[in-house]
Amino acid sequence: MGLVFNASGNFVSEKSSKKVHGTEVAVADLPATITGYISTNYAGATLVKAFKNGEGNYLVAIQNTESTVMGLAFDAAGTFTAEVTMKGKGGIKGLGKKGKSRKK
């Protein structure tokens, strides 16, 4: 289960699905606006996986310095739109148990 927050940090909704829809994108292929945003706002976080949906929007899973896995949503232009924090033990489907990723 995940909690969705908008760019202002306000709670938007709770998501119960752990399935990520879209095509996996190599972290190295993410637009510079996305990687720059993550570097600036989530210093020390590790990029775990990234997905792009049919509308061109991105979901990027990061692991922060406290080892918490969260999803960051960006529109097709690379503008941050929402943060999804993980609640419970499930993690994001495709990232492994508790959101842990395989080593790069």
C-alpha cells in the first residue's frame, strides 16, 4: 500500500495496488530534469528502478538514506508531480521484498 503526496507535500490519496504499469526504463536513460530533481531534493538516495507509462509519465523508485523505498512521479516533461511512500512490508512490485533492489 502506498500514500500519494503532491508537489506541495499534501496528502492526495492512498494506493492499494503494488503493481507498476509501464515499461521499465534504464536509470541512465532518465531525463536530466528527473535525475537533477532527485539529486537536489533527495540527496544521498539511490535510484532503484524507473518506469514510463503510455502517456510518457515516469515513476521512479528510490531508496533514501533511511533505506525506505518510495516512488516519485514525474510528468512527460520531467516535472515532479507526486511522491508515493510505501506503507507496510510489500514494497513496490518488481523491486523485490520490502522494496530492496538487486545490486547494479
